[in-house]
Amino acid sequence: METDCTHHDSAAQAEPGETAPKSAPTPLPRGTRLLHIGPHKTGTTSIQGALFAAKDAMAGHGVDFPAHSRHPMEAALAVCARPGMMGDARPTERHWQRLVDAVHATGRRTSVVSSEFFADAPDDEAIARIVDDLGRRQGRDQGRVHVLVTLRPLARIMPSQWQQYVQNGLRMGYEDWLEHMLRKAPYEKPNPSFWRRHRHDRLVERWVRVVGAENVTVVVVDDRDRDGLMRTFESLLGLPDGLLVPVPDTANRSLTLAETEMLRKLNREFRGNGLPDEVYSRMVRGGAVMHMKNACRPAPDDARITTPRWALEAAAGIGAEMAGRIAAMGVRVLGDPALLSVVPSVASAEEAGPPRIDPEVAAHALYGALAVAAAAPAYPPASVRSVHQTPSRELVRVLGHRVLKRLKRA
């Protein structure tokens, strides 16, 4: 196995908050089309924001960022035949072809494309299509596509991924969700995408089967080194040190335990009253959650999502197994694979205290939903009954249908 930028012994001995010295990885050949496939919760949003913000500066160094937005999510979802977030319009082939055309327009220059949804490619045929479409050059042989996979310990991924699923309508509590993901075979309910993305050895193996081990690089992200992922991308792309810098993005912050629990209970009410998915996308995720994230910064003493010890140990065991299998594949590994099997020291749920939602946070969430509703055209009353004569469940159902009609008209 070719290993650059590794620090196996020194990282294991480093004190908390310190990082071991690293050497820069060898840059990829000029003209490479670097395809970053995530998976989710491995620093993807941070690196996508930095790449997009620096696209003009990168172009001056021979590196293109061909996507038309920070994250070409619709293109990746379309080619992977994924439906997208609950209630959102399903991406089409047009989204994928637009990205492919933009990549082809870069010619023989180095280019980089990043989306964690490429990790959701369902089979070898879909992966081959992604690589073939991006690698084609008009009138020439295929360009060289190099696949980059970023990994973090499962213990860091699980709470972030759970609250993200809640933002997409999940109603299951965290510990119950962990039971299903770690203890209840075949570990596919309620979120079959979790292990498709985060059984990292199998993810790397799928892409190696198609592109070959020599065209895959695995980066183990060290959370103690805040800028480490930026520096790795710079080295691989042959960019000057310090060109990529993090871009603040409050809309991407994780929810606190109280915020997630509030949303999870709202999801139960939403499903229990049979409201349309389109309403959830527009009013809940795009209204309440988005405004709450942008307007509220979590306080230092807010209860965080806490993973129980048994789940941390199970995740570390899986991480060790994944690291061993990846090491045997012959891919280039940057960083310390031992980090994938570390059992972190965390406060217990009792020490963290019960989740309590701040009234200001709840007010911002409610305002976000109301602002979305107010932006749509007014609608006439649909019943001669007064509001106080109508059961609450029926009121919620009627409101949802009215909002959906207004959204369609808009």
C-alpha cells in the first residue's frame, strides 16, 4: 500500500488537541479530474465551500471548479438515481448533463468535482457511468478520473448523520436508531443509506473495482487538525498553501439535542396528520429549520447529542475492521487509519442534562415557517365552520392542503 502523509505512531502518541507532523502528499498529474465522493459528514460541506469561494484564484493556477454552484447535489442525485430530500423535486438527467458538459469544457486542465451523494451510487454500472461521463474528452481518449474518499470515525459520524436524517423527516430517537443500525440485522431500517455510505471499506471497494486502486486516494480526516483537509486538497491539486480557507456556513451547522428533539416531535405530528411531503420541504426544512440555524448560535452549555458507550465501542470495532480491509486494497491512504478505531471520551447523557429548548430558538423556528407561509398568495376560507368548532387534527390537515395548493400556484 502506498501511504503518503501518514503518522501512524506519532498520531497515536499525540496529546489531545495536538497533531503529529505531516508531509505533503504528492500532487496528482496535471489534467486529472478529481472526483470527491464524500461520504456524508466527512468535511464535505467545508471543502465544497472553500473550493467554490476560491474558484477564480484556483483557475489562475490551472485548476478548474466546473460546477455552477458550491455543491452539484442535483447532478449527483440524478446520476445515482436518488430521489433527494423529502418533498423536493426529483433531479433529472438535465442536471447531470449540465455538470458533465462543464467538466468537458475544462479540456486538459485539472478540475475538481465534489458531492457526497456520489457515495450513494447503487452499483458498479452507475459508478462506471459516472467515471466514463466525466472522463470523456471530445475527440480524444478518456481523461484520467481520480477518486477521493474522505473518512472520519463512525463515532463522530453517527450523531451528525442521525440529526440529518431527522431533518429529512425521521421520527426515531437517537438510542433507538443506534439499536437498529448496530444491533438489529440487517441494519437497514429506518435508514438503508447509512451503511451504504458509511461501511467505508465496501464503499472504497466498489469504486476500486471500477477505476482501479491506483486511481483512488483515501483521506482519514483528523478532527484535531482544523485546516488539515484544506491543505490536503491543495497538495493534491498542486495549489499554493493557504489558498483554500473555510467559509462560514451557519445553515450547515448541526442541530443541538434540544433542537433535534423538537424537530423529531414535529415530524411525528406531521406524519400523524398526513400532510404532504412538499409542505415539509418548504415550511419545515426550508422555513423553520433554516431560519433557526441562521438566527440561533448554540450556547456552550446546550446539551449535545451523546452517543452511549456501547455504541462507541461497537463503532470503533467496525472502524478497525474497515481500516484493515482498506489497507489491503492497495489504495493511497493519507492520514492515520488508526483514528477510525479510537473510542472517544465523551460526557454521559446524565452529565449533559435533559434537552431544553430555548424559547427564542422555538420562536425563530416558528417565525421561519410563518415567513414561508406569508410569502405565498392569500387563500380564501374553505369552510363556514368557525375555527374553534373544528378539531385540531382537521385544522392541521386543511392548512397543509391549502399551503400545498398555494405552493403549486406559486
